Amino acid sequence: MNNDNPISTATDAVIAMRDLSPEVPDNLAMDYWKDSAGQVYAYPRDPLQQGVVKEGLSLMSEAEIHDHLHPTPLPWTDGSALRHAVGDVELPGWRRVTDDELPALVRAQRIVDVQNRVAVLRVAADAAIAPLQDALDLEEAREVEIALLKEWKRYRVSLSRLAEQPGYPELIDWPMSPA
């Protein structure tokens, strides 16, 4: 292609796009085209395929290709929970989230996520505490076990007080597990 001449045909556009991304092997490279309705078509970037591109299509820009291949998930709600989905989906009982309700739904979802993580950490703490507490109750606990039992109980108490922290649930100073 002569760099002095502007792109005048679809073939020139294909060649220009190839020049922009030489790191892609020719046998894997694709050109993306769209029609006036927004329907996207991908054709192999192959000079032998020049006559294959459907009439009426326009070559997509690099930004358009990126947006098409990596769409932004959109928030949906059933009135209380928050979900993200990409593309034209139908989620029975769910609707698109409005800008006004998004902050509250994001905060509510964050609280649920934190509570779920705390529940998992509590199960681990409870499992660690039980045999140590048994040894203490039976008056068979060693000094190291008594100290470890106190550490695990402090950890479990810290987990139960996370909601009291300033900045909760966005900013959490997670306690360190004793083991």
C-alpha cells in the first residue's frame, strides 16, 4: 500500500489494519466489520478472501473491536440483590439497575460478601477453638494450648466486631488468623 494515498477501498483498510498489528500471525488475524444495525462480522485477515466481505459493511476501529470483544457488564437487580451480565440477556424477575439505586445495591452486596467471608473464617476459628477448649475443660491443656485458645478467641471476637469499624464495609482492617 502506498502511504501517500488515503484508504479508498475495503481492501486498503484491511491492509492498513494489518500494518497496525504485525505481531498477530496472518493465519490467526481477524478483521471486524459491522453493518448499519450494529451486527458484527469477523473475517480472516487474508488477502485471498478479499471478495468474501459482505457489501455494506464498515471496518470497525480498534476501540470498537475492543468494546465488542470485552463488553462492560451491566448491573441488574431483583430488588435486593445485585448481579452483572453482559449483552442482551433475559433474567426473569430481574431488571436493569438505575443510576440512583446502584450505590445502595453495591453497598448491600458488599455487606453480603463480607458476611459470607466472615462466616467462612468463623468456621475455621470454631474448628480451631473446639479441641483447645476441650483440653482446657478437661484440665488437660498445656500452657501453649491455653495461649493459642486465647488468640483464637480474640480473633473470633475481632471478626464479630468488623461492622463497628469506620469505613465498613468498603474499608475493613481484617484481623490476622493466629495460625
